[in-house]
Amino acid sequence: MKSKRRSKHTAAANTAGDGGAAGSHLAAISAQAEIAVVDIDDPVATKTGEKVTVLRQLRSDPLARLHAHRQIDEAQYRAGRVFQRDCEIAERGVRALDPTRERVDGGAMAQAVGDAQMRARKRLIAMEHVLGRTMHRVTHAVLVDGMSMETLAKALFDREGEVAVKYYGRLFRDALDVLAVEYGLAGKVGG
């Protein structure tokens, strides 16, 4: 199984490269790491629309891995990134107090909850309501906790096997569709 995965990565790097020395170099790198060749907007470009080719690490980023393997589209990918950003913003600042820890003088003052944090929390509450309990659990597990479909099927739902992995994978992609519509990144499906 590993050899099949590696050969896919190598083939992808060869087709993405120019076929010369750079392509063979990318093939050698991709045989050892989970990476994808992607074109992004050039941050130092003088004209709008200029692109630069970069390598994206896929090992600890399930969303990028799905996007690189064309299992999700651009709207789903962007919706996942917006959800991740909202989670990061919402979790900043005030943390729960731990009554089991000894109180220390001179500790950091609790920060007030900012407007951006409140907006992010409100969006997340709305998304949880729209997605429902199971879709939200799957979405949070993949996008925030970085779980694979195999891991979340076993850890969250006590299920194993290919059928469970495919089921939760489909559920996650459906959740990304819903997020894309709710975040205004895609049109509503079915009118």
C-alpha cells in the first residue's frame, strides 16, 4: 500500500514540474514526504494575478491533503480555512480557570473578549446549529484537532473499517459544502 501512495506522489510531482531537473528533484522529495505542488498568488508581485509555485506540506493538514488530491473543491477548501480561522480567533484570550492549581500573585490579568472574538464565536454557534451535532463533531475533529477519518471514526463513534471511513469522509465533505454556502463561498444547492 505504501508503494502505491509513493508512486502517486511521484507521478503528481513529475506532472506538476517542468519535466527537467526541477521535476526530478520534486519527485525525489515527494517520495520521502507528503507534499503537493501548488500555485498561489505571488505576495511580492507587481501585477495582480501573478502566481508563484510552492510546495505545500500535507502531513499534518487533512484539509490541504484532501484539496491536493482533488477530493474537495476550492469552495470547500476555503470554507474549511474560514472555519479554522474562526475557531482560532474564538479560542484566544480568556481561558477557563483551573481551581486545582495554586493561585499565584502577579499572574496575568484576564483579557477582555474582543469584538472579533465575539463575532467568531457567534459564527461558530450558528455553524454548529446549521451543521447539527454529528456533522459539527466530524468537522471540528478534522479541521481543529487534525484527525484523520480513520481516527475520528474510532475515537468519536467507535466504528472501524472502510465503510465507516467512507461514511465519515462523505459526511465531512457534505459539511464543507454546507459551510461554503453559509460563509457565502458557494451558491445554494437545489434552489
